[in-house]
Amino acid sequence: MSLPDPPGLAVLLWAATPERPELAVTPLVHALAARALDCEVELHFAGPAVRWLVAGVADAAWSTPARDKSIGDWLRELAASGVSLYACSMALAAWVREHEHLIAECSGQVGATAFIARQCEPRWRILIY
């Protein structure tokens, strides 16, 4: 007897950009909470938020004025917990320079269709930030 697939949560970050790191904390906490509930979790970085996945960007941004945890620390924790971090292919073309590299924790590139497909799947829910 096989177990049913776990529920899934796909999170789209587009407005939580490196210019406003405090906006990134809530979606990252929600993603960790979903993993703690054994959900399959994907973070999709679109628009200028894709820059979070550029090497060095997230490590230079802090989630609170106390500077207790960088956004890079959050992303590493998420990846270690099993969260997939996806870069939007259109956003990469628009917001990432040719000489820049993505962090090792990035799970790859996907298009907008991949995120919308999650919305159409019964076991998945989405959040947009």
C-alpha cells in the first residue's frame, strides 16, 4: 500500500526584493513552516526578486535591524530542509547579468507555466509575495 503524496505549497516571490529584505522574511518563514508540516515546498523567484539567488546578494541582506540572520542564512536553511528554490527563466534574462552566478542552493530554472501548473493541481496551494 502506497502513501498519498504530501500536500504542496508553491510560493512566488516577486515584490520581496533585495531592496526591501524585511519583506522576504514572511514568505521564508511560511515556507519553513510548511516543511515542518511535511509539505512539499517550492519557492519561485520572479521579477527583481530573482536577484536573491545571485551569489552574494542574499548574504549581504539582513532580515531584521538586529542583523541576526541574513537572507542567505534563510535560503541555506530552506534548501537544507528540502525546499526547492527556483529562478524564473524570464526574470533571469531581465535581472541577472551575464557574469553573475546563482547560489548553489538554487534548484534550477522554471518558467511561469510551472508555477501556474501548481495552482491547477489539487494537492497544491500557492502564496504570492
